Amino acid sequence: MTNSHPADAAIQRLLEGNQRYRSGQAAHPHANAERRSEIAHGQQPFAIILGCVDSRVPPEMVFDCGLGDLFVIRSAGQALDAAVLGSLEFGVAELHIPLLVVLGHEKCGAVIATIEALEQHAQAEGSIQALVEAIRPAVEQAHTQGGPLLESAVQANILLDIAALKKSPVLAEAMHKDELKIVGAHYSLASGRVEILA
Ligand SMILES: [Zn+2]
């Protein structure tokens, strides 16, 4: 066990925090003034979370973590753009965080909006169209897979995010050096449960 990857311990820590959260036993760690001053001179978060902006899925609460624990990037439907990708790369290259979790969730509004825009052959308003374009491949893939369209698209969106991240030279190099693991995860709104995807 001494050779286990730091990402494995990080996943374990996230899942234990999620277990506390969903069972009503949240410890709300690292939320006091002592922790604040402890990390004032530097941060060493143990996981990067790429999540959705949805107000029902705040990573620090979902994983029962506190100040300095998580390096969080959120965009609607975890859509990737240069700023999101650059933020993720910063977490890996500069802060050497060993785990990157792509956290999708049940009934994601950004995925729903993309499905609707594609069905209606409509342009979304303003820059929302950029989100539609980013999430479109997941919806198209879900159409070919069958099953409930929304949940298939949510899953596909997580997996396509991961595939895209692996094309980043910065992230790929860290993975090649065994300094980074990228995993997908799915959050269920009602139960509060996070499941790690294979
Ligand atoms: Zn969402």
C-alpha cells in the first residue's frame, strides 16, 4: 500500500467526505480562523474539481471539505474553454495537485438546454450558444446510445470532458509522469451521492 498513488488517497478522502455529507454527518472541516491563517501563506489543495455552476452541487459541501482543500473550477455543464482548461493546467503544473475530478450531475440544466436547442434547431441567446456548442457532442453521442437521453448525455458529457482533457499537453505530460489521475464522477441531486465512474 506504500506505493499507492496520492490520487487514490484523494479519491478516498472525497468519498468519505461525501458519505458524511449525504448521511447528515458533515464535519465542516477546515472552516475556522486557525485553518485560514494556516494556509494564508500557501495552498496545497488535494484535488481539482471541474464541476457545474448548478447551485445544488457546491463541491466543498458535497465532499465535506473546507478552506484550502479543493481547487474548484465551475462552468455550466462543466463546459471547457481556454480559461477553464488553463485553470485546470495551473492546478496541475503549478500546484502539483494529483487528482482531477470531472463532476457531472443528474438533470444538468446546461445539458437540458443543449438538448432543447438542438431539437428546436435554435440558436441560444448570447454566449449561451458557446455552451450549447461545447455540450452538443455529448447529446449527439447520447442519441446513438439509446436509453434516457438526458442521463445518457450527462454521462457522455463527463466522458467527453475527460477525453478532451487528456489532449492537453500539460495534463497529458503529468499523467505520463504518473503525477496526475483524471476521473469522472456523477452526483445525484436527491441522494447527494457521488459515484466515481470507471
Ligand atoms: Zn449542471
